[in-house]
Amino acid sequence: MAYVIRPVKAQEWQRLRELRLVALADPVARVAFNETLEAAAGEPDELWQSRAARSEQGVAPMTFIGEAADGSWGGMVVVLVETDEDVPQTHLVGAYVRPEHRGTGLARELFRAAIGWSWELAEPAVERVRLWVHEENGRAEAFYRALGFVETGLTSADPKDPAALERELVLKRG
């Protein structure tokens, strides 16, 4: 299946909201996302409008979607820019592919776009791309490692379950 990978447009904010809510309702959301469905559903329209507008302007947080030939959105990934860290970096969050689009290569295309956008930033000049993966999300971790991400050794408690851990993985500019 072929996809057009592109930033969300300002007028598509309702579709962005809908895809995020679908992602959070997915059974794997418990380990894949830090936000709850209830919290996202309660966000005001202005938040979604701002996110979509910023993506169309090419400003972080940047949301890339994968659009199928029929116009449906198969998935998304969000890129944050972190300038308050020791190393200028971007942070990939909110990665999601609808079940019917899994195994099509869409996730790889979305990550390629997000990573490419990260390397193209002029200010700050990003030295690495990072993400966090839940210890129970082995499928996602294997995918990230196949893309070249490596574990840093840094861990953090899952905000929804302090007994569970998330691991930081990074991809350094090569």
C-alpha cells in the first residue's frame, strides 16, 4: 500500500484529534502512550487547532501523518524539539499505526519523515533523535532498533504505573 507522508494541515485538526483518540483507545495504548484517552478527549478544540496549525507551518511539535490513496489516515508520529537538554535533540512521541495499516511499511515511512525533518532543522542543529519505549512494548522496541536506535541506559518510571519502566533509545546523527 502506498502512502503520502506529510504534515497535518491546519484545517485537519478534527481528523488529528480523531486519530489521537483512536490511538489512545487501542489496547496497546496502556504501554505505548503516557496520555489517557479521557485526558485527550477533554482537551479543548484550541489545542488541536494549534497542533495542526503548527505542523502546517513546519514548527514543532510537528505531526506527520500517513495518508492512504483513499484519503484515510493510516497513522501518525509527532516530533518535539528539545533545546533544554545537554545535546540538541528531537523527541519522537505519539507514534501510532491503525491495525489495518500495520505491516505495510507505514511506520517506517513515518519515522523516516520525522527523522529526516529532525536532521534538516537549522536551529537547533539536532545531534540526535530520541524516544522512550515501555519495557512491555517489545514489538515497538524491535522496530526502533531496526531503524538504528540504541539504548542509552537511561530509564524512567512510567507516569501511569511507577512500578513499570520506560527506556530511552537514541539515534545519533551519522
